[in-house]
Amino acid sequence: MDIEVELRSFISKDKYEELLKYFKENSEFINEDYQETYYFDAKEDLRIQKNNFFSKIWMKKGKIHDDYREEIEIKFSKEDFEKLEKLFLSLGYNIQIKWFRTRHTFRWDQVSVMIDFTKGYGYIIEIEKMSNEENKNNDLEILKNKFKDLQIEVTLKEEFNNKYNYYKENWKDLI
């Protein structure tokens, strides 16, 4: 199970608050987290993150916003974040983007639900399911049905890509 199948959508602040209330009442609350994530200018989608619980390095193969992506993740202590940053900078990578996000995570009918606010970027709902090559298409259909149940339309990849590229070019001013 090393393929992350996910759907996401931009939502309004009102929908964000509505969804937080809904999931607190109708699912298993996992945690609330504050995350700082740095994307590096690597060939693959290479990142480091510090959150309330640990630090990590992770890489996602494929293109950003793909429905399916192989993911490799290595966790470290929270205090190691600065060492991870120094390591990648020493290896010649540059920080491409910094993200500052508050994330609420829930478990809902066998899927993970994340309700996010990212400074300078906006409000997002993301639902995901870890899968494998054989089941990824079926799992994607499950996620699409979950969005229908919530009466949320999946934001088009083009819109995510446009907003991502805008943030990538302007994140220093937006945060």
C-alpha cells in the first residue's frame, strides 16, 4: 500500500467551518496539527516538514495534483528539522516554496479526511486512501462518491495547478 489516492477541493471559509463541525460529530477525530513544509527544487517532489509531532522527509513520484502518486516517507524527531534543512541545502537543493498550514485530520468510513487552512493559499478539503496498483481506480471512485456525499465538487487540476504556480511565484509576499 504505497500509492496515495487523493481528491481535493478549495472551499470557502464558511464551508471549512461547516465541515469541521460535521466531521467532529460524524467521524473519528485524529488530530489537529500545525505544519511547516519546505519543497525543494529536485527532479522529484521532495519535501521536508516539521509538525506538532515529528519531522519528516518525503518524496512523491509523478506530478503534483495527480490522483495517484507513489509516496516514500521517512520520519525523524521534531527537533531534527533544522538538520534536515541544512542537509538538503548542503547537497545543493534550494527551497522552492514554504507552506504554513493548520490541518485537522479525521478518519471517516475507511478514508482519511484533512480539513486545511494554508496561510496565503486558502481553505482545502482533501480525502485520501492508501492503495496499491491493483485497487487504485476503485479507491478513486470511493473518494469521488465521498465528495458527492459531502456535496463538494472536486476542484479541477488546472485550477489547482494555476493557484499552486501563483503561490510558488509569490509565496514570500503571500505569507
